[in-house]
Amino acid sequence: MVDAVWMTVFVNIHTYILYPSIYQMSRKKAPSKPVSVDWKAVGRRIRELRGFDMTQADLAHRLGVSQGYLSTVEHGQGEIGAEVLLTISQEFDKSLEWLLTGEE
């Protein structure tokens, strides 16, 4: 990407010259690698958050999903939508990164 930036050069006390300076902006591109999510591990973390004090039905009601869907999620048998992940994250005060990777 080439951008023009206007430069001001002082010539003398009464004269300034304004001219465009062309420069190259570069961004180092991070090597991209495919990202895969271990949905079984995500399900285990959600099960861990639910604990033994709360049933699947109770948590499903709080999240606005069915108990069957939550069971599928906890068993890692399907991908979880962003809205549900965000709700779980907010409900248990955990980061999305932790939910998806197990790392803070």
C-alpha cells in the first residue's frame, strides 16, 4: 500500500515548501495456520463449569437452549454457535479463549 504524506520543509524565515512524500507501508503478515477446535474438550470444559450442583436442564434454561442440545454440546458431538459460547462465557465469567482452547 502506498500512501502520500505531505511534508513541510523549512527553507528560510518566510518560505516553507510543502511537498508529498511517498512511502511504502508494510505489514508483516503472520503465518496463517489452520485453526481447529476440539469440540470434545470444549464440551468437557462446559461440563466442568456446570459442576455437580446444576443439572443440564437448569443450565440449558439459563442459556436459552434445550437440554438435548446442551447434552450434545457437552459430549462434543457438534459445533457450538457463537451466541451460545458468548452466553456461557458471560454466565461463568470465563473468556472465550479459555472455552475454546483451555488457555487463559
